[in-house]
Amino acid sequence: MAKRVFACLMIWALAFSFTAPGFSQASGKPVTAPRVSANAYDAHPKLIVILVLDQFRGDYLERYRSDFKARGFKLLMEHGAYFSDCYYQYANTETAPGHSTIGTGAYTDGHGIGSNEWWDLGRNKDRPITSVEDERYALVGLPAGAAVAPGASPRNLIASTIGDELRLDTVGASRVYGVSLKDRAAILPAGATANGAFWIDQASGRFITSTYYMQQLPDWAQAFDDGPRITQALTEAQAPADTKDFYRVVGPTPAGVSYELDFAKALIVAVGLGKDATTDMLTLSISSTDILGHKVGPDADEQRQMVDAVDADLDSFLTWLDKNVEGGLGNVWIVLTADHGIAPVPENAAKLGLDAARIDLKKLVDNLNYAVNQKFSPGEKIDYLLPKQSLPYLALNQPAFERAGINEQEAEQAVENFVPAAFASLKTQSDEKSPATAKLPPLAALYRTYTRQQMQQGQLPDTAFGRIVSHSYSPNGGWYVMVVPEAFQMAGSGSATTHFTPYSYDRHVPLVFYGAPFAAGTYRGLVEPVDIAPTFASLLGVNAPSASMGRVLTQALKPASEVVYPKPAPVHARAAHRRAASESKQ
């Protein structure tokens, strides 16, 4: 008799533990049967935060380690799995490709995003289009009187992200959001199925989005924009209250970091991330390190102060998560990384004896246009290269070549052949000898060139560098030639610095995993940002993103038997009895 009663009770329990598909009478929301085959269905963890520090070179964590306090970088490095040797294995070290790689576990040849912007003459003949520009949609939340601009979406991303796979596997039950000051950094790592992505209108600082995600800003986002936070950020940045360029005035200051994190907190609370029966995800990209870094370089005191400010804000944000996510940080997984590194300021590197030079890109393009005209149209001044160029990709004017009866192979080969002579004739800003040294000044120098067709067809050397180049191929941008100067050299003028090269200083980024499955420690040896997505996918029990080429970092994972999550708070038996009695009367 006892066994029969027990069996009946078990059947009753199972029947009521698997809710049939339908709608909750209490909330009116769809209810689906929970699945228990993967952690994603059991809300372990409650929330995943993919934290990207824009332009944060991997050596910063060691260089400034003695500065770190409490629960910021120090917490993650000492209680998480810290990989000190994480390098991108491609040359496309820019914001859009980097964020795409983090989300997809693929490089440019897999996800398609080759740069922040490129020429697409089929969509715009006057200027390059951005990586997330999409004229089919409109921007949402712009202030009154703002200039009309195209909307944005992940249309150019040709691979799924880890967030997409989480959404697919939970049939949309998991929520995924992206936040950044930059549109591309909010949109691309979150993926095509994200519930929303938010970034700022650069003039006003208001957070906006696109009709790709929603037709109007949610009330909570509108309230944030209309509240005192913008004025507070301007005050903290010591900026005029009537400034018309929030991005450039507040962006390169610590005020930009705290402003962005406060918006992320507002999103988490309003949307209820981490509150439901499946795992949620937030991709959060901090832009201020990049905005400042371009101006001052990686070795400036101002950048160290920025890193320290990020540490303090990270301390505050993680403490806030600990208090506002059910089960605290024990129910949160975090990965900290960056989209790219940065080169030292060329003048500083040159003083130490490196051949660091600034390249006159306009002069280089003029030289190439002259040489190509001499070959194909003597006496004419046809622009065979498009305007608004940036290294390493020189965009060719396809219609101009086609009017001259020249196909892609001939055009790209001709430009590639003329690049060495065009480089050799360049002058640099450092042509005069320094009075402090007898060393000859550095000169602009070419390292390698490749045509788009060579990259597309895999006609590359079977070397480590050849593989880096192969990972950098994108079908976007029309006809082009990849032109790689020697290390520590870059286009531009002034005292600023940049990235977008295949060299280690641009490819080295931090990588730290934190959360219940990760064994604390410092891990030496080469790993890559493409390893992030497949590692999370394996732990969640979902598919790796569609083009993922990374590996699961098993060396940093605890045995499954040692992974423990916080238990729900116990309910006092008397309180539970009262609640059950109260519900029965309703």
C-alpha cells in the first residue's frame, strides 16, 4: 500500500512539474514546458555578462595590477580563470570585427565583418557604409531636431552568435541585450535574434536603438534619457551643459564609463534579466577606453587613470550585480575581454630606436593613382582608388576600371605592383634627424601586400602570418588590395595612435572567465577570443555559433561534480503553510 501511494505521489509530482504549452493566466505570457537537458533551461547561471573593453591591450592587467582594488579586475583575476596570452589570429583588429569575433567564435572569413566601414557602391556612391548601417530601418529615440540618419541592424553579420544560439535553444525564452556607447559594439556581439541593442546619439548622449528591435523606446529607457543622468555625466566630465558632442566630450572620461554602466543597470532591473527560468545574456562594451586611447596612446598617464577608473566602476557594477541577481555573483558568469589592442604612439617608439613612422596616406593614394593612370590612361587623372581610404585595405574604384575595360584581377594586380614604389617615395613626419641622437630617422616601409582575389582563393603562404591573413578575408568592400606596413607604422598625423594591423600589440587582449564552472588560476599559453563562444556553448549545452572555429577551454573548467550554484532561499514551513492557505481561498 505504501509503495502504491508513493508511486501515485511521484506521478502527480511529475505531471505538475512539466507545464504544458499555453498561456499563464497570471501574466498572460506564453508558457512552455521546461527542459532539463541543458543548464540554459535550468537558469544556471541566471545571467551571463560578456564584458568587452574597447581598445584594452592584454598587458594592461599586468602593468597596472598593483593599482587594482577590491572587486573589480582583482576579483576576476584572482577568483576567475585568467588567460594572460590571448591573441586574435587575424589582421582585422578594429571594433566591428572584434565584437563580431567575440560573439560568433569566428574570424572575419567566418562572420563577414572586415572593418568598421567599407565601400559598397551598390548602396552608397558618396561615402563608405558602416558595418551596422541599414537604411531599411529607422533610428528610435533621437532627440527632436536631430539629423536624419539610416537605421542600424546586424544585416552584415553572416554567422550566429552565442546569444543567438541561446535564444534558439530556449525557443526565445532566454533574453539577450547589447549595450555600448557605439552602435556596432552594441549590435554585433549580441546577434540577429537579440531582444534589443542600445547605444547613444553622439550629439546628445541619449540612448537610442533601431526599429529592427522595437518601434519605440521602452518607458524605462525613455525615463533614463529624460532624467538627470546626462547632465550629471556632463558635470562629472567638466563639460558645458549645452555641449552638442556628448560622445567626444564625455566619452573619453571616466564619466562615460559610469554613465554606460548605469544604463545597463536600468536595463537589467526594468527587463528583469536573470529573473526567469532560463539563462539571460548581456553583452556590454565599454567604449571610453578606446575614445581616450586613440588620443593619448597606451603609455600615457591619462590612460592609466582611465584603467583605474574602469576598475573602480567595475567594482561598483559587480557589487551591484551581487545584490540584484538572485543568488548573487554565484549565479552569474562573466567573461572579460577586448575587441583589439593598440600601437604605441610612433614618436615614442621611434625615440627608443624602433622604425616607427607615420605614413602620409593621401600621398600614397596620389602616388598609386598617378602610376595606374600612367599604365591604363596616360595623360588623364582618373581616380582609380576611391576616396576616404584607411589601411590596411585600399579600396579600388571598380566602375573606373571597368570603363577602361580592366577586370578585377588586372586591376588589383596593377595596384599591388605599384605599391612598393609608392611607399618608397613617401616622406614621413620623422624625416629629420633628432638632435638628441645620431640615428637615422625611420622611414615608411612596406611589409606585405595581398589582393582580394588572392585572399578569396586562398593563394597565401602556408605560414602563421598567412593564416592570419586568410582569417581576415571579407567579401565586403568590392575590389581591394591589402597593404600592410612594417610594425609600429601607421597612417595619420598628429600625436594620436591607432590599431588595425596583424601585429601582436593590436592582437593581444585580456581574457578572464568568472563563475561557478571556472577553476580560479592563471593559465599560460596561447588562447584566442574565438574560444569564448564555444566554451560558453559547451557549458550551456547549446550549439556553438554557426561559423565558430574556437575550442572549449577545458583546462579552466572544474569537474561537473564540483560546480555548485546558490540554492534558493529556504522558506519557513509556517510561512509556506500560510501562503498555501491564502492561495486556496482566492
